[in-house]
Amino acid sequence: MNATLTGNQSQAVQDLREFGYCLLENPLPPAEFERLRDRLLEVAEQERKDGTAFLYDGGNQRVFSLLNKGEEFERSVRHPAVLELMEEVLGFNFLLSSTHANIAGPGGTAMNVHADQTFARPPWPPYALVANSMWMLDDFTESNGATRLVPGTHLLGRQPDYARGEGDVETVPVCAPAGSVMIFDGRLWHQTGANTTDRPRHGILNYYCRGYVRQQQNFHLGLSPEVVGRSTPAMKRLLGFENYFSLGLADGLE
């Protein structure tokens, strides 16, 4: 069984709990989605032209630090429907951990099967420390490198054991139309698929963590002053500029 593409939040929550992932159907209006996609394509192309692009695995490209590269990306990290599902997984006052794009290029090979919270030494707690969202900017298909996963592995509470051959476990592609968003538990085993087509497949990964987990990106050091200056209190909380109970205090004061 697999998750259902849905616009119903209750169904999405049920799928998250059972399968470790869910699929939201087109949460952005078409015009806003096109602005988001167009801006990513523009940034990715510019980085290839100026020689700063991060290329890997034969044809794939990552675009990092998206919050510094367009207000369109800022809006995506705080979309209410996605944040509601993140709270379901990560609890009260979770944080944005990082945001970047993953472009599966023609000829790009598949990534190793992994779980996103492999930074945590075992044994893992019986809940997720992190969760991810994949914004599908193109149709995701099996042939163009759609994310592949093993439904239900979030309930195993551990990363794949490569010594036991679990790196070669059978995965299934998550196929959905452009505009969809996949939210997935940080314990779920998954991988980027191989793109066997002649066109790149574009996606944005907005990655979140519990309020007491160190963020993947250091937004205090890396964010441009302009982004910080226009951030709302809710956005600043997501970025880690607000304390989490007794964590993140300034000289013992809130």
C-alpha cells in the first residue's frame, strides 16, 4: 500500500502515520507555483553558467541556500498546509533545518538508500527528529528520477543496515504531477531515483527538525540581512531566532 495524492489534511496525516509519507495535491495557486519553478530554473542555470553549481552523481545538481535567492522560496517554507503536517511529525515549535533544490539531471544515477536522521546515533527514539518536504516542480515519474522509498520503514526506527544488504532493498517511486508536495518522516528509507530521460527533474527540499535539534544550515551566519529584516515573527521562529523553552537564550534572558 502507498500514500494517496490528496487535498484532505486528515488523509495526509493518516498516510504519514502508516506509510511514513504523504502527498499533498497542488497546495499553491498555479501562478505562484509557476513563479517558484521559474525562479529555481533561473538560479540553477546561472550557477551552471558562472561555475558555482554543485554537480554530483553523473548529472545531478544541488542548489543551496535558497532563502538568499528569492522570496518565492521563503513563501514555500512557511506554507500553512505543509507546516501543519510538519507539526504532526515534529511537535511544538519545530524549526526549518535547511532548504535547497535537488535537480535530477539526464544520466544522473540513483542515490544510496538512506534515512534523513542518520546523524543520530542509535538507538533512535520512538519518534522522528526530522522530516522533509519535496516540492515537485515537474511531474515526478519513475523514468525521470522520482524519489523512491520503502513505505513503512519509519516504524523500524533505524537506518538501513548495509552489511545485511539493506542498501539494495527494493524501493518504489513516488509519482505525482507537478505542484504536488511530498512530506516524509526523517526515519523513512528513501533515495533519489535515476533519471533515464533527456530532461532534468526539479524539486525543492524544505527540511525541518524538532526545536531542540541542531539545524543543518546556520541561518544566524548564512542568511542575508535583507531576508532577516523582512521576516515575520513566525518566520524568525522557524529560522531559530526564538528560544525553545530554556534553549537559545541570550545571557540567561528570553
